[in-house]
Amino acid sequence: MSTEISASTDTATQYDRRATARILAELARPGLFAAHRPAGAVRFEYIATELRPEPGSHLTFSQRLYLERFMRPCPADAVTSATHRMTWTDSAGIPNTGFYRADGPGPLVPIATREAVLALWRSIDDNTGLAERIARLDAAALAVLAGTTTDHEPIDIFRVGVESAGRALAQHALIARQTPYRTPGEFARGLRDSGIFTAVATRWFWELQASTYRRGMIPVSLRAEPGGSVRYTAESIAMLRAMKDATIADAHRVMDRATTEEGLTVPAAIARYHDDLDLISRQYALLPRGEQPSCPAAVVHRDRGANSSVLTEVVHRFVEVFTDFARRCEPVAVPVREDHGTGPAAEEEDRIFYVPDMTCKHCVRTIGGVLESMDIRVVDIDLDSKRVVAEFRSPRNRARAFEALRDGGYNPVGERPEPLRPGSLG
């Protein structure tokens, strides 16, 4: 019997959500993560900037623009906004952007979330059994992953899943005051036990979570149950369903026009509209009409007499590691640093900037597309370091590009902060 993890005998690239769910589940058994090794206490310096809503509104310009363009039929009063944007350097020396509310758990949640994500990424990389199972994937299984997922490589898929769990926690911290939970660890465990991570995976859609997270907004409300758990309100559930239905309809409409009126092939249509207009993706464009999408990680499988899912494993481990970091991290606010650099070296550095909230290959395509649409040549975009090199030609073009990226929900920074030097808090 072959030891390969197989999908079918057809090796052509194919869209199959059910097969994708099975392949990921088989890869995840008997476990995704190596053991977590707790670190010492760490001090993190961050810079906080107060968000400025538009006059007469509780939303910023970027938030309102995204709401009107991509969140129909969600009304503005269903959205909660952060009060502050923060930037800091994580323990890997990579700049990050996050959001928090002054009346919530504050900057600790974004920082501890990022550290938990980094720790779990390392844990995935250290899992030699997982690497061996990935190496045994046959051509058919690889074709299914390539035809169904945005991040085709299994390691990338699992890494994005971990980061999605982190986004869900940090985003729901904006409405933590609607819950009975009083500490970051209690909040994380409460969301897990209440099924909120599963609700995000099944009721939201990918672009809604990623784009609202980058803008510091969340379009749901929570209600506390008598037993101490929390649930989405009925209004939130109905609104999420309406937004998802509208997004699926848009994807089908664009695909129909591209393949009939424009005469494009399906791959060409996906590449053109996914990259250029951000209105279409294979997840929904190829979904059979009348079928609701299911998150492959949330699909429940029967294994040795017990039910399990990839999502359950990711969430349980994430909450465990996050709680550990929430006890060990100390956020410290610092003032904005002034940069007075001039001369050739400074001009060379002006070609380089960082996008802390660039988290996946979709972000890379979007950021590159924004710059190229402004006739700015992109030299390099590195996802791991979040570093972008571009030929701006003038300070004015650089400022215009930064503003366009902010309108798109990204928060570019002009320099990479000094790497964190971990130390004991005593």
C-alpha cells in the first residue's frame, strides 16, 4: 500500500473544498505542533496613535470607505471601531501594527497575540512528523490544494490558519466590554469555550476578517449567556449571512462576465480579477451555485472514535500559548521618534519601507498592485520581513503611495524599528 496522502487519480489542478478539508486533516494527525517552550518575561515598547473619526461619525475615512464599498448591507452602527492604532517590534525583530480600544484590554492583546503566532509558527516548523507527511503528498493532493486554496503550500496554509486565530482574538478584543471576561487569558478561554473562533471560521468570509482587522473595526456584537458564555446577537448572525451572500453573488457575477462577455478562461479570470480588482477569488468564484462555503479547517472528522477538526487543534493550542504570553509580556508606551536623516544614505532608505499588517500572499499581491497602479516600480516585496523596496522617484510619490495603502487598510511605516532585546522584568 502506498504511503502517500492521495486525493484522486486526476492530477490536473482542481477545485474541491471537501478533499482539501480531508487532506489538511490527514496532515494534522497526529498533531500540528511541537511542544511549546515558555519564554521569560519580555518588555515591549510601542507607539500609540489615536484614531480620528470623520466629523459626525465614529468611523475613520478608511473604515467608512471599506464599509460602503465591500460590506453591504452592513450599517455603520453595527460596526465597532478601535480607539488607537499601535506599532511595535516583535521578538523576531519584525515591525507590527495593531489596534485596541482604551476601554478594553488595551495593547497587551495585540502584542501577546503576535508572540503566540510566532511561537506556533516555530512549533509547526519544528514538527518533523508534519514535514514528513507533507513530503508524502501525491500529485493529486497537491493539485487540489493548488486549485482550492490561496496559499498553496501546506505549511503556509497552517501558518495562515494560526494567524487567523490571532486576528479573531485581537479583533474581538475591541468588543471585550460586552463580555463578562476580565483578564486577557480569561477572555481568550471564554471566546474559545463559547465557539466564537468557530463562528468566525464558518460565518465570516476571508476578506471580511482580513480587511476589517487591518482597519481596526469589527461588525458584530456579543451577548452574554446566563452560564457565562457569549454568543453573537441574532442581528449579527443575520448581517454576516447577508454580507457573505452578497460577496458570493459578486464573485459569481464577475466570473460569469469574465468567461462569457470577455471570453477569458477560468484561470485567467481568477488571476485577473483576484489580483487587480480584489473582487473575486477561487473560494467563491468556483463555488457551485446554491452551495454555502465551508471552512476546510472547521470540517469535523471522525478519528479513532472521536470527532476532531484542524480548527479545534489550532484554537486550543493558540489560546494556551496566548495565555502564557499574556502573563509574560509588558507593553510600555513610548513617544513617536523623529527622523532627521538626509543625504544619499537617507535617499536609499527612502526606497525601503515596511508593511506590518502584510500577512499573506494575497497582501503581497494587493500591495504590489497598488504601487504599480501608481506607476511606482516594485523592486522587491518580502513577506517574512514585511519589507518592500520600491522606486518612488520623489518624496511626494512616497507620501501618496503610503496614503493609498492606508486607504486600502494597510499601515506602512518608513523604517524598521530596532530589534527587540528580550530581558527579564525581574
